[in-house]
Amino acid sequence: MKNKGFIVFLTILISLLCIYYLSFTYISQGIQRQSVEATQDADGTTNVVEKQRYLDSIWNEPVYDLFGINYTYKEIKETELNLGLDLQGGMHVTLEVSPIDILKGLSGNSGDQDFNAALTEAKKNVRGTQLNFVDEFYVEFKERAPQKELAQIFATAANRGRISLQSTDAEILEIINTEVESAIDRSFNILRTRIDRFGTSQPNIQRLQGTGRIQIELPGVDNPQRVRKLLQGVAKLEFWEVHQQQEVAPVLMSINSIIVEEMRNNPSSIELTEEEQQTKDDITALLSGDDSSDSLATTGEDSTKNAQLDSLINTRNSPLFDLMVNAPQYGGLIYNVKDTAKINRLLEREDVQAVIPATMKFLWDVQPKDKGEDLTGPDLLELYPIRTNRSGKASLTGETISSATASLNERAEPEVTMQMNATGSRTWSKMTRENIGQRIAIVLDNYVFSAPYVRGEIPNGSSSISGGFQTIEEAKDLANILKAGSLPAPTTIVEDVVVGPTLGKVAQDQGLNSILVGLVIVIVFMVVYYAKGGLIANLALFFNVFFIMGILAQFGTSLTLPGIAGIVLTIGMAIDANVLIFERIKEELRNGSGLKAAISSGYSKAYWSIFDANVTTLIVGIILFTMGQGPVKGFAITLMIGIVCSFFSAVFITRVVVEAFSKKGDASKLSFANAFSRNALTNLNFDFLSKRRLAYVFSSIFIGIGIVAMIVKGITLGVDFKGGRSYVITFDEPKSPTEIKTSLTDYFDNAGTEVKTFGADNILKITTSFKIDDESDEADAAVREELINGLATSTGLTYMEDGSQLAEGNFTISSSSKVGATIADDIKNSSYKSAVFALICIFVYIVFRFRKWQFGLGAIIALFHDTLFVLSAFAIANMLGVSFEADQVFVAAILTIIGYSINDTVVVFDRIRENMGIKSGSELIPVFNESLNNTISRTFITSITTLIVVIVLFLFGGAVLQGFSFALLIGIIVGTYSSIFIATPIVIDLNKEKTT
């Protein structure tokens, strides 16, 4: 093997990188344990508020020293391996910005019947599609009123200067599209700011391009209702005057006096620096006579020491001044981000509030900004003393802004130009006239986004803001913020998933158990079957799992429950490459080759089979990642990383180790079989192809029964595909699903409701279509209330909000999810598209690699057969009373089965291609039969090892993954069957030459 040195170097390098990134996870978990220990009450209960305060206090403090490089707790949290919501609890929300309300706002809420009818119809047209709403609206509008122009609708006073009666439809459509995109960006920026201030660690917010949707994940959230209000609350944009330094200074001095007086009365409350603490300890030691020197302090010396101690205590200022960071030419109240919590606690005190005038309040910068040459840093925030009025309401708000745009001025500096309506212009003129040379703060949701100085009166409502932007993107963000109140762009929650921390912990344990049990069984099997070669394969397996975890941490990807399923599946599939190689080596040794020659030939002949099999599975992973959503993406990322890692570890790492053991050619040092496995499944001569018609009949009958079952009973669809609301309810004791379903009928107005056990007899999953078409918060609350009332009445139990300490006589909602009808349609459509696209891509690749369309079509027919077979198995199981839910993760299972099945098929096809090259001109059926017999040992071993881990997943993976693992279980069996009895025979039947 060439480049062994490079493989060793690369393995060491990747290992070190994995250790480096995983070390942050180890340190983070240690800090979490410390925070729990430091904030536990006497009864062992953790004080959640104090725990968060403890973590906040070290957020920007160095806590990890790695070879002289210090990392703060914030940097550690950003780099550690993230856990998905399903493994730690939390909330996943998808919001949709309504383009209908944007168009209504632009039109001044026009009452034109054609306009409003076109909006309604356009909404129906785009549902479940990727169509552009504005384009659909225009088509519908023109169909209803071909003689009308858009200017008749949108040429309003609010749009003066942008849209006139002379504006063409094309010009107006461009403005509308710009406003819709701007509204989505605006909503995204506002939500991002709110989420950053929410206080959850590792929040994730992203805009789903081309959909008008925004997706948010909040790990560890324990108050979902607060999150919903936060996300859907109307943006409050205000303009406030800022107090001058001479006005705020007396107030600050008064606050300082209160705190200093308290410190004098209670010296132990003073937070000293390390140097001051050492000085205090030294003085105290001298006064107590504990000094180790030979001489004792005299009475006069005692007096001096006491004076030093008093001075140390009494000359301190309050944190309001001590923590302040300032520069000579800059007079703002500036603090380090890590100290803002201390300042907030100080300002919230009742005695401090009493000395703050009614016309003054303090607001923070929304984010750190550059404060000048002498005062820079990414962790500095300014605290603004805002001038209020007696009513507490701002004189000027965002509703008065008609437009705001970002551009470069004549000096090529980013600036924002803003135009107000007539009402706003009058107020703005007065504010700017009275505050020349002073600052006016632009405030959104009680955070200051900008505080520009007023250079002169602005009489016409047209203003420009410049000088405070580092990039044009910052200017664009402020322009979007300024427009926050100019147009209505409400957000609707179309998907809402809440996972309780208790359920997340259970999922963690189940996932880890699946990995450990699957690993142990596969490791033992490989050693038993392949002797010392099995040990080498297990070493590759260890590197594979280790690399997956390290790379997930390096990329900042969250590990989810479907992701763990991907790892479990990768464990089984990773063995396949080693099985291919070892079976080839055994075959070469049986043919009389020496050990070195057998190893070289085995790796060479197996390489392209492994490569093709991995590429086809990788294609499926890429499609899942590109077209999937939510948990499917987590599974796809893990699957793709696992494929790449398993290929590298099985093909390259094992070869380095194998060749190191076989340097002297001594077979006793290295073996790939024991007495019973050396000739197992060899010298077979089974006529597989003669049974193909029997296989066709069997498959047709089974799939036919499945289709009938689908028509009669159907498949249990999850809320992902049909929309609705789903709840996981934990009771204090087992409950009957049938009785619970009957009791909820009246509460849910006879709407479709499903109730089934969820992993345990005392846990039920309740799914209902009650109020399915109403996606409002009020509907969510109403359904939840009816559910709680129905369960409480029928069981006599009391609802408990916090399920972590579920007591006798109680029940709790462990998790909940809502999927709107619109997003359910989108998920269904994307699922169909991803399956079809996967089949097309695989067909193209197979034809490219094997140069015959018959191979490509045979593979696709087999994959289509496998998909129908699994769907039929689900339908038949449902008809027999065993219901497995089909959801997004089920789609991932179907596509994974496609990947696994094509993996198996490609290995068979590769051997057929090899044998056809050796026996050119021979009849096809004998060559195909020989190839199937050649690969049967590999097919059997791979299927067994993969089935082992999938069975473990089915038994220990928990209720969330039962449908997924059942689909894989059926899929692996039928995938192995179809590669032998469907795919290969189809290729024969499509060939007209030499088929007898």
C-alpha cells in the first residue's frame, strides 16, 4: 500500500482534532455539575435561578486552560457537542410571515372586492407549494379584474413618492416583492434580537429561504407559553431623548451613596479583587496575631493596621462606578457584558428605584459596539439614561415611519435614510429642534439600536443616520428595524414542538443504550467470526464512532435522537466494508495465494464495490439533508459523516494495521477466520434465478395485500403529514387508551382523535385534529385546556405543570407538538420529491458506473419494490392492530432503506461485472448465478450485523423511534431479498441476448 505514512499522519491529525473539540464538551459537563453542586439547597434540590446566576457570572470568565490558551465559558458552550431538543428538552418553533397582511397594509386596507378575493385565492394556490405568493396574487387579480391596474389599489397617501397612479403593474409588483422580503428580514432580525435576550444557551434561529418562514430552536426552555408570547408579540419601536451627563450625574451619585453605606454596615458584602483580598487577609492575620514573624504587633501598630483595613473598606465605590469602563473623551455609562446582570440587579432594588426620577429610565445597547479608539472590545455595552415623560409613553413611535433604506453616502459611508408621514414629521421636527447637539435613542423592544446626535432641526420628516456603522449590513439591519412599525407583518406559529426535560433524559438513556448494546454485540460477533481480523475491524469501528462524535462537535451540529439512530445504523453498515474485504481475502487464500498477495488483492478487488455502495448511500444522505426538515436533517448529517468516516476507517486504517501484522508473511500472526467460519457459505451452487418467478409472485401478493390494507384501514400518519396537535401524557399509573379516547370525544367536538401507548403503559400519545384549521395562540390554549379538563374529569387526577416530580394522583404533559395544515402539505410534498429525486439520482449513477441501462432500471425497480413492501408491512400491521406512526423520521427510514438496498445491489452488480469481464461471451444466467453465490457470504454477514443493531434500536430506542426502527427492520430483510431475487433477475429479463 502506498502513502501509509500519510494515512497514519491523517489519522493522528483527525484524532487530535476530535479530542480537542470533544474536550470542550467534557469541560462543559464538569462546569454544569459544579453549578448544580454550588446551588443545591439543604434537601438536595437545585435552585434553578441561582444556578443560572452562577453560570452567568462565569459566562465571560476563563474556565479552561489548554496549553496556555484560555477559553471562557461562553467559548466552551459555543464549541461543545450540542444535544438536540429531543435529548435535553426544549422548544422548536416555525413561524410564517403573512404576505396577505403585508399587501393589505400596503393598500391601506383596501376594501376592493377583486383585490381581497385575489388574496384569498392566492393563499389557497400556494398552500403546500413553493409558488411565489405575489405572482399568484397578480394572476388571480387580473383574472377577476383585467381592466384594473394595481395603481388603483396601492397609490395611497402612505405610499406617496413610491407609487403613483402612473406607476405600472411591473413597477408596483417589484415594490411589493421588495416589501415582502423586507418584512421577512425585519421579522427575522427582531426575533433574533429577542431570542438572544431570552437567556437560553445555544439558541438557533434561521430563515428558511424561499418560504417566508423562520425556524427557531430553544434548548432547555421550561416556559413555552412565555416563548410564544415573546415570538408573536408586536414589535415596539420608539424614539426617546437621552439625558445629558450633568443631568444623570446626581442620580448616579445618590445611588452610589446608598450602596456604599450598605457596604460600610456590612463589609462582608464587598467583592474584592484578588490583590485587595490578599491585603485584607494579611492585615487580618496581623491583627489576630497569626503572623509567622517573630515580633508581635504593638498597640500603635494595631491602630495603623485597623486604619488600613477601614480605608480598604470605606474608600470603595458601588459596582455602578467600580465596574464602569470609560475613556477620557467618551462619557457614556459603559460596562463589560459579563457585569450587566450585576448592574440590572442593582438598578432593580426598591431603594435605588426611589432615587431615580420618574422622568428617567435606563436601557442597554442591543449589542456591543465600537466605542472609539481608546475604548474598543467585543464585550462592551452602553447603558443609556433615557428621558421619559409622565405618561411613560414615547412621543414618537414606529407607526409614523413610511420608509427606511440603507445606502452609501457621498463619502462612501453606510447610512440610513428615513421618511416619516405628516404626523410623525411634525413630532420629529419638534424633537430635533429641542435636542440639537444631543442624542435621540432609537429603541426596539426596550433595547437601544442606535443613538445618533442631532445636528439640526429636521422639519420635513426626512432624516439620515450615519457615522455609527461599521458595515453596510449594520445599516440594513437598522433600516429594517426602523420599518418594524410601518407595515403589519404578523408572524403565525405553523409548527410548535415542546419536549419536556424528563422525556429528553429518557430519550438520552434509550439512545445511549442502543449504541452500547449494538456495539457490544457487533464487536463480539466480528471477533468470533473473523478472529484477529475481527479485532482489526472493531478498531476501525471505534475510530468510526469517535470520528463521528468529534466531527459533529467540530461542525457545531446538534446530536439528535434520529442522529443517534444514524450512528446505530452506521455501526451496522460500517462493518459491511470490512466484511467485503475479509471475504475477498479469504477467497484469495482459498485459491492458493500467499498472505501478502491475498491482502493486496482482497483490498484492491473490494475497493470499487465499497466505493460505489458508499456513494449511492451518500446520495441518499445529501437528498435527505437538502430536502428534509427538522429531525430528518439531523439524521442526514450523522449518516453522511458516518459514511465518510466508515469508508476511511475500513478501507485505509484497517489496511495499515493489516499490512503491519503481515510484514513477514507469517499467517499465524494474522487470521481472518476460525475453523467453523473459514469455509462457511463457500462452494455454493444454488440456482437463484430459477426462483425469480416465484419471487415475483410472492412480492406481488404481499404488496397487493398491503394495498388493500391501505385502502381499508390506511397507515397511521403523524401530525407531520396531516397537521394537528399531539401530546405525550404521563400518568402516575397505567391507563387504557380506549377509555381515554372515549372520554375526550365530547371535549374535542367529535374531532378525529387517536390515543395509543407511548413506550410504557402509563404514557399515552394523544393526537387530535380538533381546531386543526385554527393556528392561533387562542386555539392552542383552547385545545390544551379541553385536553386537561377531559383527562382530569375522566381519570380523577390533577394536572401538574412540572412533570419532573410527578406524584401520585397527578398527570403531566411531557411533550407537545403542533403542525399547521400548510406546513404538513409542504412536508408531504417534499417527502414525495425527495424519494423520486433519490431514485433518479441513483439510476443515473448506476447507469454511469455499469454502462448498461438494464442495471440502472433493475436497481430502480427493486428500490420501488422495497418501498412498496415496507409501506405494505405498515398497512398490514395497522390492520392487525399494531400501529406504527408514519412521520418525517419514517421518510428518513424509507430513504435509508433505499440507500441500504442499493448498497447491497451494487455489491452483487459489481461481482457480475467482474465475472462478465472474465467470462466474456458466456451465457448470462450462469454468470449471474455464480456472482450471486460468490457474494452470498458477504450478503448474509452484512445483513446479520445490520439486523442486530436495528433490532437493538427497535427494542431499546424508545417509542419515538419505533416506527423508524420497524421500517428499517422490514427494509433490511426485504432489501437483501430484493437484491438477489428482484434486482438481478430484472436485469436478466431486460436482456434479450444469452438469457438461457
